[in-house]
Amino acid sequence: SFASRKRTILESSSTNTADVAIPNTTNHTKIRNRRGYRIGVLGGGIAGLACASELLRLAEATTTTNDKDSNNNDEDTDTSIIQNIQVVLLEGRDRVGGRLYTDYETFGIPVDLGGGWIHGTEGNPLTDLAREAGATLVPTSEDPKMLSSSMQEADEDTDQRMEDLFNRLLDQGADYSWHENEIKEVKEDERRQTVVRWYGSALSSEVAGGKCHLKNEQKKPIPTDVPMHRHSTDISVDHALGLTSTSKDTCGTLTTEELRLLHWHTKNTEYALGADINSLSMKYWDSDDDHAFKGEAVLVKEGYGKIIDLLLQRCQRRKNFELLLNFRIGRIEYANTTKDGKAAFPVTSTSAQKKRKYKRTLEFVPPTNTCSVTSQDGRSSLEFDFLVCTLPLGVLKSSIDAPSSKNAARTPTAGEGIVFNPALPMTKRDAINAVGFGALSKIYLKFPNTFWRSEGSKESLRSTPFLGDSQESFGNVSGVNPQYYIFYDVGKILNNDDDEEPPAILLTWVSGCEAVRIEQLSDEAVTKEVMVTLKSIYTSIDVPQPVLVKITRWGCDEFARGCYSFLPPGSTNEDYNMLQLPINGNGDKFSERNLETMRLFWAGEHTASLHPSVSHGALLSGIRAAEQVFNEMHMKTQNGVSAYDSTIPATIYRSRRPFEPLRCALCNKIGSRDQEGSLMAFQKGVKQALVHVHCALYSPEVEFFDDNWKNVLKAVSRGRLIKCSKCQLPGASIGCNLNSCLLSYHFSCCEDEDWTFERDGKVFFCKQHRNNAKKLRRSLVPAEAIQHDLIGSASDTA
């Protein structure tokens, strides 16, 4: 595994923000008399199924709990509005599962054409689902046999050295990005953020499978830049590796074999995110590693379809569930009003009011037709109280880029994307554009025999290209078609124990731009490339032609438009949080102070801030979205303005100040830094400020507890009037605690004066009055406890 390249979670604290979207049209629909909510879940992948299942479970559990409470409290609480929830799952395909799709027919054994692995079994909810479904989990090795050309095995020691070198280069690239490059001002001529952010942008059903026959007709994904408010010093992994590998001390002079092995580890990294390393952010490409589940990587022997079937059965065995297949969505509206334009009002229990005494009255948002979904052909329109959008990021990208997205009154044609009315708020569109969406194609080949395998142990077959009894994959370092960098013997891995001879099936894949290229080739052309690769390795034996071939093309799939998300330069892991924020006709939900009811919710792997790009992240996001919807059903009764400061994404702060450098409002230093901590954007009312974590945390009036910041903007306003006694710059918010002393400092200047806050406490004394600190030691706020609280709570919300 890669060495840790993470900074504390403070550098990527999850944040919310507000934004206002002006509805393009206002639709007035008549409220129908119904006693329960109607919720539309858009997309029948694992996120949509998990959301629907959880909504139905919550309704059932709440009804039971309220009935018990009502009996205990002598109340007749009307919970029919919850009990009668109806969930409608809309799916454009003729099946559920989305990018989790098991082929049970082609090869005689189940093979997954989409996601196949469960990444980490310890604590992973997919593990429990698989077991409940009766599926068998098969551990797979992450140690392929590396094969060179002409029947040769690559040297294991050399391979290990190249893997260590690759990891060292990544570490050095991360250090450069987080230290040297971070503190620089952004210079336009030095910025390197124009990269491919959506590989599927070059693909459609019109170019799939060889319909573009000539090479010069092939389409390529176009690199795109980010808007000015996202400009930063972040660079791609490729660029960072180039900077750090120029030293002879780092790389020296590499042989041809060493270069091929180093390139292999590059391809293995690209596979994980479906993107080339020149599209991956050096700072954030692996930001989810700290949250990965422990345990083995396993395949589901019976296929992911087993888990999908279980989730669907959970939905179907509960009442009030409806599944609509072949429903191609053309239009999503989420800000409709009643004819008189009235806002939502409390719904209270009439039966409870008849009681002489009652302790509480449940209040719910009334059923309305605030939301609607119209089919692409315009023939069908369904109305809902709430919507949960689990559509893949590629579909969202195609929708906000489509001509129809500029005209909310227009219904899109096939392949043109989906119209949102009102148009999505700027914060949502900005995050959709910034986050990357990759491409990955699988190629399954069935042969007459397992020519790559021989009887014997790993040791006895050393220096040969053949796999032994315990080996299940081999890597291609022949120098021929390096995009086909690995081959898995899935016939052996997924073989039924009763079979004497496992089927001869190999699986390989390509990612990024190479996946875009082969999606436009015919099956015959792709098969020819793979066979040339295999024959360059097994030169002294007869390599037969495959009898069956199956190639996936998710980028051309109109319901996917790619494989999974990644973070390119110009994006951060804050964007995953922006993608999950619920919205209504007035914008995003950014804090509990917002009393408006949210109507459109979001789920999918691209909204899973802790587990993006993986199936369990999609599953967990669906459950989270269901809980958000359920909480939104209750009327909000909070009044007044919160005393706390909100944290907002730095990109939102920058959108209003695109020309300003990322500079701390207290210490005046640029960028996140080791001593001062990461830069965070704070907001209270109309006031906003960028402040380093430690500069804020150790200002005397600032408080931090239970995920809440208080008085940060107050400290900024006060500090602007005070010059530091050491550096003479404004922003000196930390003064000597002796009342008669007028000396004030920045956080870093305090530590330069030999005061260590973690050791000496938050109550600061200058050097002249340092002895007074001993007398007040008992009154000091324990800094270690503050820091632990900060890191722990930020980790929970990131």
C-alpha cells in the first residue's frame, strides 16, 4: 500500500454553503388530497435501491415506534402521513442495478460487466448484504506474476524496487504540492489545471463498437480548465511525478525493464479511478484512502446481481413500492407551487387535539406536488413531494452541458441530457463540472484451453510465463500494448468447486483515454490488440483464438456515460459534499438555520465523500439520502439567527473574489501550511473570511465544539485593527493575557516567541510576563483536548 500522504482531516473539512437559483418558470399544480408522501427515486442502481429500501424501512419503523409511544403517553398520534409513504423507483433501463450488472449467460459462469470487487470486508455493509443474499465471497490476490516478452518472467526484486520507487515519487509529489507549491501565489502562466474531467464526453451510442471505422474519425475527450474561483497551485499526479523524478538521486538511469515495470504501476493507479494520471489531482486523488475499509478485496462468486436482487426484494416485500422500468427521464422539476402559491404549512394530529390533555403534536410538511418527473417522450409525467436523484455523474454532466439545459421550457431529445427546472444552482453546477468522471472497459475472453497455466507450484514455475496452482493473475510488462496491463484468470477464481476443469476465461481492462479509444473500436479490432499482446508474451507456444469475447462500453451507455468519479486539479474533496447537498427552488441547504423544506436530494458514488468511486460508497449514499428526506418531512420550527459561524467551501468564497489570493485574514500568509494549518472559509450573515485553522482556534474569543465554530468572524474583525508586535502586520488576534500588557501577536509569531499552544495552553503570555502563566495554569483551556475535539469531529463530517 502507498505510504500515507494525508494531512489532517482539517485540510479537507466538509462544508456547506448557500446559493440562490432563480427559477426559469413557475408551474402551478393542484394539490391532491392524499394522506401520505410520494417520493421519487431516480435511478435503479445500488444507490437508488438502497435509498428506496431505507425509506420504506424508516416509515415502517417510525410507525411502529410512534404507535408504542402513543400508547405509553395516552396519545392518539396520527402517523398516517408517514405510514402511507409511497416510493416510486424510476429506471431508464429494462433492469435494475445500473453499473452493477452480472452476465449469467455468455460464459456459463456469472461475470460482472460493471463493478466486480468488494473493497475491504471489515465493516463493509456490502459484506453483510452478500452473506444475507447467500453469495460466496472469493478473496483475490494483489500479487500478479509480472511477465516480460518472449516467455520471460520479470525479476521480482526489480519489480519491488520499481513499486517502492513509484510510491516514493508519489510521496515526494504530495510533499511538493502540500508544502512548496501550496504557499506560492497562483500565476496564470504556471498553472496546470487544464485536464480531462469527463472521459465520456467524447462518446455516445453513435460511435460505439466500431461505428467510427477510420482512425482519424475517432473522438477524443477534450481537456477543460476550471473557472477563476477554482484556480490554485494544485497540479496533476503526472506533472508532480515529472518534477520529482528529474533528480538522479531519485531515479538514476533506469533500464528498459525498469521503465516498463514503473509504467505498469502507473497503469494500476489509473485503473482505480478510471482516469490517466495527467487528470488526477496530486493533492486529492487518494483523499478517501484514510476511510477505506480494512480486509481483503473479494469477488462475489455469484455476481453482484445477487446483492442487487436482494435489495430489490427488500423493496418489493414492503407495501407502497412501485418500480417503473424503461422510464427515460427528460425533465425534472422541483419547485412547483400550488395555484394560490401558498408555502408548506404544519400538519397536526386532529385526533390528538380531541384529547383533553396531550403532551405533543407531530408536525409534518404537508403533501404537495412540489416535484415532478416527465418522460423523454413527454407522454408521462409523475408528481412527487420529494425526489432523490441517483443518476451517475456522467449523466449530470451531459445534462448541464446540453442545449436543453439553457432553456428550462424545452424537453430534451434522446441523448441530449435531462432538463432541471429551475436550473441547478451555481454551487451544484460548479461541483458537477469540477469533479471528474472516468472511463473503464472490461474485456472478457474465453479460450479453448488455459494456455497460460501449467501444473506445479509458484516456485517450480519461476522464470516461466505460466501460472502455478496458487496464482491467478499476470501483469503485462512486455512493452507491447501496455494499456492491457493485467490479466485475471477469472475462470479459475470463480470456478465452481464441483467442476474438474475451470473454464478458460481471462479478464483484462483498460482505463482513461485508452478506454475511450477502444469503446470506438469493433470487438474484432479490440480482440486483435489483446491477442497481439498475449502472443508477445507466449512466443513459444500456440496461443489459440478466443471462442467468446465480451467487451463493456460504459462511456457510450446513455444511462452511465462513464464508470466512476475522480478528483482532477481544481477540485477538492469538498466537492463531494457539494454534490450531496439537498436543494429546493431557492438553492442549496447550507445550515440548520435554513427553515425552507428541501425537495431534491442526491445520492450515488460521486456524492459519497468518504467512499467515492466504489460500490459501498454508492450504497451508503443511498441510505444517507433516505435519512435526509425523512428528516425533511418534519416542519422546522427554529427561529432566530445562530450564534455560530458556518464553514463554506473555499471555491464558493473564491467565486466572489476570483482575483484574491488564498490568504489568511489573520496571519496574512498564503495557502494551507504546516504550522498554521489548513485554510478554511467561514461565513456569518453576509461576512466571509479565509482563516487558518490554528489562527482561528487559538484566538481567545473563538470557540469550537460539537462541529460548531463560534466568533471566528468576530476575531477577524478585531484582529484587522491590531498590528503584530513581532512582524508589524495586521491580524494580531492573540494578546498577552496580562491586562496591563498591550502586546499582540499572530499565532505563528506566538510560537516563534517560544510559546507552544499544545504544550502551554490557549491563554497566551508574552515573554515578558511568561512567569504569570504558571499561576494561572489551572485555568488554562487544555489545548490537546481542543485539538482532539477538532480533528475527531471534522473526521466525522468530512
